[in-house]
Amino acid sequence: MSSAQPYERTLRQRTLPQVGDSGQQLLAGASVAVVGAGGLGSPVIQYLAAAGIGTLHVIDDDHVELSNLNRQTLHGVDTLGAPKTDGAVAAAARLSPETTVVPHAVRLTDANARELLGSADVIIDGSDSFQTRFVVHRAALALGLPVVFGALFQWNAQVTVFWSVPPAGSGLAPVVLTDVFPDNAATHASPGCAEAGVLGAVVGITGSFLALETIKLILGTGRPLVGRMLLVDGLAGTTAEIPLAGPPVPSTRAPSTPAAPAATAPAPGPIAPEDTPPQALWIDVRRPEESAERPGPGGAVLLPLDRVLRLDRGPDAPLPPDHPLAGLARDRPLLPFCAAGPRSATAARHLAGLGWPVAGYLDGGLPGAFRA
């Protein structure tokens, strides 16, 4: 596959300001351990591969049976009897040849869990027994890794994220499996899909949520389901959530929406091209290919919106030396611009909320200011 093909394949998600090129690099560099290549693992593996995750460790010692096929869409009648990990490898290869799938056709145990899970950034627990879930739990505690958890029962599902050591300053309280499900005989006696039954579409919805939570954790964006459990009722067509560790606290890790401006600073507004302050530093928040196709004013700093939204510190905090804003005069006002205006307005609000001096944003975007 040529280098242009992965770029084009992920274009629609890279267009999202929370992803962009920098977020796509995070996804490509990430390693995810998926426990189970069955019902939940099917959408998880396919959507993570399609998103461009760099490495997937898939752990499952089972083989494909006919009764799996109402929900395990990685597999088919042509692969009956084959290892389920084979289906994971084949599906990822169809969707994303640059994704490496490492199959582990073994049963996860306390003896091998740390070795199998230790290289991951995120663990996804798509298993269907509490015996395996508690193995994942103990390993995650030892490794300090987040566990994206899903459980199914007939028409219903539960989704959450367990994490014993959320990042300092994230505002997230630690919650682990045993805070919700005690490791006792009653929990282990809970019926699985084989005993209670399950509808395939409910499994697909739930697995998609697991993939979504994993991508959010890797990108450091949005509000992860830590301290909250999402409840899906397929029969009623509803979702709800319950708190697991007190009132949910919004994350401060690279928020998915711009931080609100400080109360003492006015919200930056639009500036007409003819009114731009002469000392302002132009900040080009467009994607690199847009800037190459239609350059902005001389001296403009290229800082795509996805990188702006990943900025989590003000002008008085140190930045990496290669950051476009490193070493700037702290009193020089910033003037974001884009192609039409909305992205630069978002960037201006975010930068102002972090305490950066912001003159405003270019009203109407670049086309109105610089005519070819």
C-alpha cells in the first residue's frame, strides 16, 4: 500500500478537530490489547483497525462455532473450526494493512496476563466470563492500565472504563472492577450469553462503544466513562448512565470542546482583515495540505486546530522546544485564521481560556482576506 492510501483512508476522521494529523499519529503509535475475538471483539477489532490503530494484541483460545455467527461478525460459515484469532488478523488486513495484529491463541491466566497485556496502552475486556474478567482486573491493577469493559445480558449491555490510576490532574476518580462486582461466588455464577441468550445487534452496539472509548483514551479527548457506567436497553431503545464513584467530574485531558475563557478575560471576537493589529502573530489553524495549497500571510505560524486543542498550558508554562508557540514573546497577541472562520473562532476561545493573549480571530477566514 502506498503512503498516500492510509492518509486518504483516514481523511474523514482526521478532519475532526479532536483528531487531525497529530491525533492520527497517536492512533498509529498506540497498542491495544483485546481480550476476546468473539461478539464484542468483532466490532472492536474492525473499528480500531479502520481507525488506524498501530498494534492490536488479540487474545482468544477459542475456535469458531456455528452458534457464534449471530453476533461474531469477524467469522463466517467458511471459517468454522478455525481459531478466532485468524478472523481478527484477516479482518484487520482487509481494512488497514498498516495495522499489526498479534494473535495470541491462548487462554488468558494470571500466569501469562502481565506478559500478554503489558505492552498495551489500553486493555479492552470483551470476555464473557467473570473468571477472565478478574484475571484482566488483577493484571490491570499491577500494570496501572485502563480497562474498557463491556458486559452483555440478553437485550441489555453495560459499558464503562476501569482505571486504578487515572492521570494526575484529570479530575477522574479511580474505579476498578471489584468496586462494582465483588470477586465472590455470586458474581461468578452470573449467566453468560450461552445460558441467557443475546441479540447480535446489541453486541454490535456495545462493541462500538468499547472502540469509541478506546479511541478517546488514546487521543486524550472527550469525557471517558471512568466513574460512570453506560446502560443500554435494546428492547426499550434507550441508554442511561449510573455513577460508580460519586458525581462524575469532567476530564481536563485535552478536552474535546474548547475550554471556556477565563472569567476575567473577554471572549475573543472576530476581526476584519483591515483591522488586524500590526504586531499580531498570525496562527494558521488549517490542515497542512490546505496551507500548502493556499498559503497565508508571510510569517504565519502553522498550528493546526487539532494541535491547538491538545495544548493544555498557558504562556507561562514551558513548552517543548519544537512547539510552534515555544519562545514567543508573551505579550504578542495571537490571531488565528482558517479557511472560513469557525475553526479559528474555536482556536481563539481555547487559547484565550488557557491565558494566551489573543487579539481575536480573522472574520470570514482566509478567502476574504487574501485574494488570489
